[in-house]
Amino acid sequence: MPTLKTKIKAYREDMNITQSELAELIGVRRETIVHLESGKYNPSLKLAMDIANIFDTSVEELFSFKD
């Protein structure tokens, strides 16, 4: 079964923002960011788009499926 991989942490670190700051920007709890970055949570399409907008990139750039 494919697993969702994310580049959120790398983008967040490039922007020099914390998990808490990112969470506040998109209106979720910090724990949501923790789970996204660790691959324990698959975001809704809206959440994925909100995160991509913060980083000025595409959903496809931030998320991918790996076998």
C-alpha cells in the first residue's frame, strides 16, 4: 500500500518557521503539523492546498505517494 510522503518540514525550515507558527497560519493545531510531517496523517485536499499556498508551491510538490 502506498504511503504519503511530504516535504512540509523542509519547506517550513527553509522559511524558518516553527510547527506552531505554521499551524497558526493555516488554522490547525501544532499536533496536526507533527503528524503530517511524520506521515501519520493524510491531509484533506483543502488542508493540503492551504499548506501549499503558504509555501507558494503546488500540492504535488509538497506531497507524493511512495510504495
